[in-house]
Amino acid sequence: MRDSLSKILFLKPLLLATATPAFAIVPDGMTSLADSILSVFTGPLVRTILVIFLAACAVAYGFNKDNEKMKRNIIAIGIAIGVIVAAQFIVDAIWSAAGG
């Protein structure tokens, strides 16, 4: 137990020290690629698909109200869709709060 704690305390700062410069220098090509990937996931097509899936979860929840296992799965899928939809807002809020 103590040995693993000492490894964590030693390796975590070392990992952070080596990973920080890698994220600080990003080539322009990677930035445009990341922006195009972001536009795919936040575009109107994906939003429409997520709204359809959320509506399908609501219908499935209504029809499978007595089936507890199915109800758990539907609620989990609905929460996951909500997190995906809110992800862009959450990242923008954190980015603007950090001064980026």
C-alpha cells in the first residue's frame, strides 16, 4: 500500500511535467483538424440524431415502464445523451472561466 502511494506521488508530478509541453505546442494543421472534427460532432446532423434518440428513449420508457432492467438502460441512455448535448456548453464555460 505504501509502495504504491509513493509511486503515485513520484510519478504524477513527473507525468504532468512531461505532458504539459506536449499540449502547449500544437501545429496549425492539428488545430484545423480538431476544429473540423468538433464541427462534425456539434453540427446540426448530430444534434438532430441525438434529439431523435432522446425522443425514442422517452417512447421506450413509456412502453417499458414495468420492465425494471429496460427502464435502467433507457434512463442511462437518456442521461448519456444529455451529457453529450451539454458537453459543448460545459467545455465553453470552463474554457472562458480559465481565460482561454
